[in-house]
Amino acid sequence: MNIEETAILLSRKAVSKLLSLTPRSVDLLIADGRLKSTRFGRRVLIRRSEVERIALDGIEGSIWPSK
């Protein structure tokens, strides 16, 4: 069993792998408030439940912010 399969909090890199997104796309979702994250020192971590919500519900509109 992989640690990513049991972890409650996941790194941006792990989330990007699970959702088949780039780490930059994950950053943009966090910045836009569509993906909630928690900071522990310098680390940005995302709850597994947030990843599952995005995976099930999808993402409305474009990931990239409009100009």
C-alpha cells in the first residue's frame, strides 16, 4: 500500500498526479479558492476529501484566470 493511498493530507505534487494536472494548475485552483489547502510551515497540503470532491464533481470553467 502506497502512502498516497492512506494519507489524509497530500502535497501539491501528489494532488497533481492524482488529478492528472500540472502542479501549476493545482496552484491556480488553490489561489482561486476552488481547492482548499492548509499550510504547515512552507508546505502547502490538500485534504484527500478535497481531491475526491474535485475528482467526482469536476472543475467549473477554465483553470486559468480570466484577464
